[in-house]
Amino acid sequence: MAETHSAGAAGAGARDRIARVEVRMVHSHLRSKRAQGVGSVESLVKRVLLRLTTEDGIEGWGEAAPWEVFSGTAEGVAAALDVHLRPLVLGAPAGRIDALMARCERALFAHPEAKAALEMALYDILGKRLGAPVHALLGGAVRMAIPMSFSLANPDTEADVAAAQALIASNGIRIFKVKTGFSTHAEDVRRLTRFRATLPEDIDLRVDYNQGLDPWDAIRTLRDIEAFRPTFIEQPVPRDQRAAMAAITAALDTPVMADESVFSPTEMLEAARLRIADIVSIKLMKSGGIGPARKISAIAEAAGMPCYGGTLFEGGIALTAATHFIAATANVSLGCEFYTPRFAFIEDIAVPKLPVEQGAVMVPEGPGLGIGIDEAALARQTVEVRG
Ligand SMILES: [Mg+2]
């Protein structure tokens, strides 16, 4: 009886214990080169996929897509999961998600992408065991459609104009985020002028510097950018330049969004206290999973700061987990940028591709994450399997 109690949040006992941990390094190809802020992404994204299998054969999937100039590395994530977290995960009850994640937090510093991958795989298993989608496990959906933003980051502006026009016509996309700060200010102004001249007047344009401006001269630069009526300006200066973020937020009429400056609930608390932004981008790859992401959103909500669903270059497994988080978290009300599975990767591994209807990402309704795995695509993209 004691065994049953210790093992089963879902009452599944020993059958719920994790029997197998498989870590895969995959290489996924993008359709076009992207330039953005402090780092550019060429044609390849390195991802780490995690497959957990319980004693009774339920599989849960996780994904990490780090970006080396932003957080960690794929190699570091693979080592974190394979070497450091595997011993804690093997034999643990899959349904006791928060307890296992707390053990992992004590055992391994940082590595939020690895922890996010593990946590989403555990939610996938629990949802499949209970026959419920992950958002139901989080208290139920407040929305099932999330307005989608597409990022314009091609150094070839005319290619971006064509891509945006095609997305408006074919998928009803109404939100575009222009990546700035990777070239000159004059070039940013030229690109924004071109987007405003060629895209419909009521399109929702947002601007993301990815930390690209010098703190000592950012306000003058951003006053020019405000003329293009962006909905928000994201992370204009480096993450640790919090005084500059606060000064910019106070000086501009346009809302400022913190991305790189807020990874954790503690950083969110500081962001609210120092008012370094008006709004915040939440990414599971930064927070280390849905649990901490919900804490960030709760702190932001208490401070009157709505949140946005950001990404690095995750595919359909990680972004589906994020749709469940946003579905169940009212304060994440500024949309999402979950476009990579459908519009950036040549081939994804989760099936079906994350659905986009009338400009919004649709939250899956099946048990767990509510996705399947294309084993052939997985095999094609796998470069290494551990476990
Ligand atoms: Mg950003």
C-alpha cells in the first residue's frame, strides 16, 4: 500500500515508474537564413529530443532547442539529460511531476532547456495515463486559439515582404515581429519603412532587438522606431543592463518587452520591482518548464504586466507543450510566435504540424501533448542516440 501511495499521482503504482530514458541529438534544417540581434542562425538547428517510457509502456516526449548566444548549448542539454538527470529519472514515478522536478532542480544548476524537456515529457505521460490534454491538467483552457506572430529576420528584405504577404493571404497571419539591431540603425529604418509601405495598414508590427543596442544611446534610436507604431519593442539592450531597460521603459510611449532579461520567477520579481519592462516574453526554454513559467506569469499578472509566448527554435514537441501552458494561463495574452514547425523547418518530427487557422495556433485536444511522432523523420534527423 505504501508503494502505491509513493508511486502514483495517477494511482498507477509501479507501472508508472520510468523504465527507459532515451536522449536524441537531432539536426533540423531551416528554409532560410535568419539574422537577429546578437546571433544569426544559419540553415541548421540542433535540438535534443527526450523519450521517456514507463514500466507499462506509456511514452512521453520532450524537446529542448537551446541557442548558444541566448542560453545553453545542445551538447550541454544532452549531457545534462543523459549524464546528470537520467539517474534521478530512472525508476521515478512519472506522475509526481513537481516532486521529480524539484529533485532535478536541487541536483543540477541551470540547464533550463533540459529541465523543460523532461517536464513536458512527464506531462505527456500523465495526460496519456489520465486521458486528458495537458491544459486540462493545468486547470483547463481559457483559450484554444493563440494569435500567431511570424518573425521577419531575413537579411533580404524583399524576401521577407513576399513571405509576409503570402502568410497574410494564405493563413490570415496579422502579427509580424521585425528582428532589428543586427545591422545599422539606418538599415532598420529602411526595412521598417518598407514593411509599413507594403503590408496592410492595420497589421500588428512588433520589433525585437535581441539585446542589439548600446545602453548609452538606445533611447534616441528607439524614438525613431516609435514612429513605425510598433505594438511593442522587445529587449533593446543586453539582459543584465536592467537600469537601461528601466530608463527606456520610462522614456518611451511604446511598451517595452523583456525577453533575455527574464528567465526565472526571481528575475521576474526583480523585473516587476524595478519596472524594467511593461510586458514579458515567457519561453519554456528559459524558465525550465511549465511550472516555473506559470510562476513568472503569476508574478507578472500581479504587477499588471501581460506576457507573450516566445521561442528559440523549437519544433512541434516543445511548442505544443507551450500551447498547453498558454491555453491554461490567462495572463499570457499577447499571442505567440510558434511558427517554426509549420513555416520554418523543412521537416518537423511532431505530427500533425502545429495547426494554424485564421492567424492563430490551435491548441491540441488529444491526451497528453496531443501529438504523434513521425518515426521516419525522427530517424532522418537523428545524429546520435543515448540510452
Ligand atoms: Mg526575443
